[in-house]
Amino acid sequence: MSLSSEPVWDYPCPHTLDVQVAPEHIDVMRHTNNVVYLQWLEDVAWSHSRALGLGPAEYEALGHGMVVRQHQLNYLHATRLGERLRLATWLTAVDRLSTYRVYQFVRLDDGVTVFRGSTHFVCVDIAEGRLRRMPSAFHAAYAAAALPAADTAL
């Protein structure tokens, strides 16, 4: 894969964020520590949410937020110091209580998918920490960005 070509994505039209493996990401095994991938999930998910008009300020103003109910993490290939990665995410399903998000991380120098994962988020009332239906602004933004069901059948 040339450096200028787009990675081969699992789904169309990803929201992406580029990162580079830095010294602080490396563990005793001389590769990116597993917990760093979890931070990258959060980073690309927030980037996507902000792009949809729902950042931390909007969560606060509406008194609701999306919290993780479950992650699935699949580490496919190690990444090492200096490697450039493109983090991609998609919303695959949205209902009044939940969003479902998938991730694919690709090493840019060779086009190899190094990680895949998914997250189930649920909506909570920030003040009480209790499960709540999404405010209409959440549902409208997230549902509009979700992949059509036919695109998620991999």
C-alpha cells in the first residue's frame, strides 16, 4: 500500500483520527500497551461525537451522557514506536437507550489492520448516574450517523 492510498475499511465512510505510537505508549514487551488502545477508542469516539455536534459541553447542557456498558477488543498485530495509525469508527446501531460503535485501526505504512473492536454505550442521567432514554438531540445526531443495517452485515 502506498502512503497516499486510503486503507481498506470494513465499512464505508469512517470517521477517522490519525495517531503515532509514541514512547509513552510502549510497554516492557516493546510494543503498544493494550491500555493505550482503550484510550484511542475513547479518543476517536469523542472525535466522532464532537463532529456530530455532541461534545462534553452538550452532554453537560443536556444533563445526559453516553457511558460504556461493554467493550470487545481484538488485538490483531502489535504496533511499535513511531508507527502511524489511522483509527476509524462507525456507529452501527442506535436505539433510544444505546449506541453501538465499531472500530478498525490500520497501520498506515503497510495497510494492515492491527485492531478491531466494538463498544455498547448506554445513556445515563449525569447527575444521578441512572439509565435514561436519550435526549432527542442525542438520538437525532447518532441515528443520522449510523450505518444502514445492510452495511453492517459483515
